[in-house]
Amino acid sequence: MNTVLLIGAGKSATVLIDYLIAEAQNNTWKVMIADANQQQVLAKTNNSPFAEACALDVTNDDERAALIQRASLVISMMPPALHFLVAKDCVQFGKHLLTASYLDEQIKGLEAAITAKQLLFLCEMGLDPGIDHMSAMLLFDKIKAEAGKITSFKSHCGGLIAPESDTNPWHYKISWNPRNVVLAGKAGAVYLQNSQQVKKDYQQLFADCAEVEFAEIGKLAYYPNRDSLSYIPIYQLEDAATFIRTTLRYPAFCNGWQAVVAANLTDETTPVDSSQSFKQWSAAISPYITDANRQQLTYLGLFEDAALPPHAKTSADVLQYLLETKWIMEPADKDMIVMLHEIEYQQNNQLYKTVSSLLVKGDNSLRTAMAKTVGLPLGIAAKLILNGTIQLTGVHIPIQQQVYRPVLAELEKQGILFKEETTTITTLQQS
């Protein structure tokens, strides 16, 4: 009997847990769900006979190894820095591994051993990265099959609050790991614009964000996401003059967050004086306060006289506390995932533009759109590996047809589907 081990039962795992339990019942599997908080797991499994709730300190080598040895396949929903602990054990004990996180150098370093043992490590199998890769590859297939030459690719994705639950001046609430929200963009970004490499550091990232129109919502702002250039050869788009992957926010967000970044309030290295008030701690933001962001910064609690939380060691800790307090999703709140691909391509002496868009809303603060779009690709891929549909070995991200075609087909059945529109931009002059 196949056994799936899910490590991590946090915000993004809720829908994945439901999916795995349903598939366990259909396929005579067993699902083990391991988390530091065993009660949290029990609350999410609803006493299903197909699920086993396990307490796990993922840094404990013996506890981790004991669970991984019992599994046929492992899904890690831990923070990225902890995946390597799980990955080493999966290699040692011969288990397939799935993650939603970016493929890093540590995992790549295991590739020879993974391939030798005929294992599959499938990374970047969530929303972004994940669904963005798969949906883009499907579009590329269609364009290239008709002899189209892609000249520009822009891929935008954001986890937002749905308009009906938008109740604060940031137009944002937390539906995923709050630490990731605090640290978003720290590495800066590099991308290709009109055949020129553009590099932005962290201090520039949220300034003067460009905007894009999304039919059902209106204008959204975007900032570049990490290293877009590394995906050009992966996507085989070496002829594209523009290539950028971005994160979407409502326009007001970038203005306010730029001030937070400029004041160094996301710093996670310098100790803070815990005897300070929030107002004293945030004093460095004064030069960056404008009429446009004053309400946002006040709402966040930066100017309150209350003392800093005693557990906070750095500014990043203080800011995370404020975000978790002020940007909390109420039980009935709905979040929203928005993804938009903009592709320009030449074909038969014409220049065309294809816009492919995805909008997914959550059901409530537990069954969020974020949990659906991060979790379901992992669950679907796990099923396809166990039933033999996916037969890859080695280290991969989901850019192979045998992965993205069946995964996207099942995502459509789950209500996660794209709308596509193609227009003619211009007729090109023949040379």
C-alpha cells in the first residue's frame, strides 16, 4: 500500500490535506501528516481513518528518518531552508520528494544520487513557482506548434485579498507564511526589457511599480520577482527581447511598502531594544512618510506608544508581529489568486499578443485560494507519480509535458482554469 508523507500542516496545506485524504480513500493509500503542532494536524484531518497525525520536530534526525522510511513519497511544505534535511533522508531511504519551493543549489547537489536511485525530486510544484511554469509551457507549445516566434514574455502572479474582504488601506491580508511577506524581495531582481538586462536592488524594487490591467479587477501594480533571466533557457525563449516574472499587488501597497523598506524595518540581523515603543522603533521612517502612505503606516501601528513585543529580537520580528496583528484574515474573509501571462509573438508576418489569465477565490480564511493553488498541484503530482503517469527520474521542475499536461487538466476539474485571448498588434513589414 502506498503511503504519502506530508511534512508541514500550515496555512498553505489545508486544501492539500483534504485532497490527499480523498485520494487515499479512492486509491487505498495511507496519508501521514507530520507537524510540530500535532493538534493542528488533528483539526485538519477530521479524524479520517486514512490519515495519521504525527508530531515531528523536523530538525530531529531520528524522528524525521523514522517517518520518511515509512513513506512511498514525501511532500515537504516546510520553509525552504529546511527542505534539505528532508531531501537528504529521501535520498538515503529511496523516496520521491515534492516541494513547492524554488529549486536550490543544495538540492541540485544531490542530483547524481537521486538519478542513480531512480528517484524523482519535483520542485517548484506550487503556485508561483508551479502553476506559472505549467500554464506558460502549455501556451508556448501552442504558439511554437504554429511556427510562432515569441518576442516578449511577462508573467505576473499575486496572492491578494478579494474585493469583498478588502477592509484596510494596504488592500492586503496574510494568506501564507507571514515571514515570507516580511522578507519578500530581499534578494532584489534581474530581468530582460527590450533586449537590455535590468537589475534592481531591494531598495529600488517597490519604487514606481508598473501597472497592468486585469479585466475583473482593474489596475494592479507589479514588481519584478527574483532572477527572471535564469528561466530564459529553461523556457527556451532565447529569442525574446523582454522576459520578466513579477509579483502583483494592489497599487497602494507598493507605495507604502517602499517606505517600510527604505526605513530598514525589515532588517533581520540587527538586534532591537525591546524596551522601545513602536513609535521609537519606527522613527527612521519619518523622511519617507507622504500624504499617500500616512494612513497605511498609521494603520500598521508604527506610531503607537505601546511597547514592542518581548519576543522580538530584530526589526523583522517586530514587523511580522504587526503584520500578523493588523493584516489578519477574519474567518469569513476570502483571499484571491491572480495570474496573468502576456505573450507577444510573430507569426505569418503578423505580431500577436496572447493574454492568459487566472482568478481563484478562497472559500474562507482556512480554505484559501492560496492553499488551493499551492497545495493542489502537489497533491495531483503525487497521485500521478504513484499511479505511474509521471515516470521521470532525477531533479526537475514542472516543464515536461508528462507533468504539466495531466496536472493542468486535473486543476481545471478543480476549478483552476485560465481564460485566454489573442489579438493582432500589427502587420510586420516584409524584409
